[in-house]
Amino acid sequence: MLGGFGMWVAIDMARTTERAETIKSALEREGFLVQLRSVYKKKSGGESLYEIRVPESEAEEARELLLDM
């Protein structure tokens, strides 16, 4: 188990650090546990790619919240 919460799953992707942090903050304000995972980072600036991850047990509810954003 990771962090004692079971399996973490990706519920969204973000292309910038700022967007990833915005999504993370919105989810955390609603009480969700959130991890950001960098899956790609361009060396000379430009795009990066981040997974927004939550515990599997919270994934469906978190996805619904994202749809309302």
C-alpha cells in the first residue's frame, strides 16, 4: 500500500505545473488526497506532463468534481 490508502490512480493529466497545481488545490479544498506525478519533462522548458492521482476509493467522486470545474 502506498501511504496507507491502497492503490492510487490517475484521474486527469495536466501539461503545465501551474495547471497541475490548480487541479490539485481544487481537489484538496474538497477534501481529497492528491498526488502529482511528473511523467514527462522537456529539458529546455516548454511542456511537461503530470498525472493527477487520488486513492482508488476516491477516484469516481474526484472525476465528477473535475467535470464541474
